[in-house]
Amino acid sequence: MHDLPGYDYHLDIPGTTIFDGKQAMKGYALNKMCYDFNKAVNREAFKADPEAWMEKYGLNEEQKQAIRNSDILGMIAAGGNIYYLAKLAGIFKLSVQDVGGLQTGRTTEEFKEFLKSQA
């Protein structure tokens, strides 16, 4: 880490949201809600009334709309951490490979083939 004033230590990766301290603060409520999906009872309660759950955790409108749209990339842009979002993605019936495809601009099958080619 450089300690030069104004030094930007992030890589510029087009289309990639870097999860850093700023994103962590932005997504705190969303990630806290997703953490609670580690319990099946909470996942079921969310499915029964997603709006109430989003309100309970104080999600902002950007986060709520991304959830309403089942938009995992939108949730990442809204501060979501993929490790916490994995539980929410599961509620939406999305696998890790589905999300990987979304993140890389590939279909799920293309992403799986890409992974195999890297082995």
C-alpha cells in the first residue's frame, strides 16, 4: 500500500466493482441482511415478504430495486459483497456459476467452459 496523498491503489478493471472500504460502508445494511440468510428461517421469511425484510434492515432504494429486479450485479454496485450475496442469489435460484457468468458477460454454460479451460 502506498501512503502518497491521492494515490489510487485500485486497478481499473472495466465493468468491475471493487469491494473496498467505501463499498463496504455503502452496502452494510444489504450485507447484514444477507448474512442473516445463513438461517433457513430467515430465508423463508424473506421470501414471504421481501419488502418487509428490506425495510427491517434499512436498505436504500438502489439496493431495494436491485433485489426487486433479482439484479446481482446491481446489488454488487450497491455495496453488496458477493460472499454475502451468495445466500440471496440462492433464494433467486442462481448458482455461483450463474453469478460468475453475469460478472464476466458470459452465459452460465460459457462460464463453466471457461473454468474448465483454466484447469
